[in-house]
Amino acid sequence: MGRTTKGFLDRGDLVPDRLVTGMVLERIDQPDCADGFVLEGLPRRIGQAEALDRHLAARGTALDAVWSRARPQAAL
């Protein structure tokens, strides 16, 4: 996945959700994430959230907490 992602970045293109999500899901399955992990910036889209939800359900993992920081539209 890394080489494919690099191609998108080298061209200045956005990396498709399926690649970003795949890399994150692969990463959180590593042994050092067995006791927990923090996701920052993901999910950003509904498809990413659904993929994360399916993946966590398949491995029997639940989210313990979610932190959301909202800003007024005018501040953006």
C-alpha cells in the first residue's frame, strides 16, 4: 500500500479513502496497538467510519472514548 500511496502523493493527488483506511486498519492490528490506540483525523468521511466500525466489530474491539472538537463555521 505504501508504494501506491506514494504515487498519489508524488502526483499531488489525494490518496483514496480505501488506501488510507486500509493502512490505518492494518496498523491498528499490530501487536503494539493491542492495548489501545489513538486515531487523529480518521474517520473523516462516512465510508471511513463504516469501515472502521466493521473492522473493530470483527475483531471484538469497542471504542472506549471519542473526542470531537467542533469549531464555528466562521472560524474556519
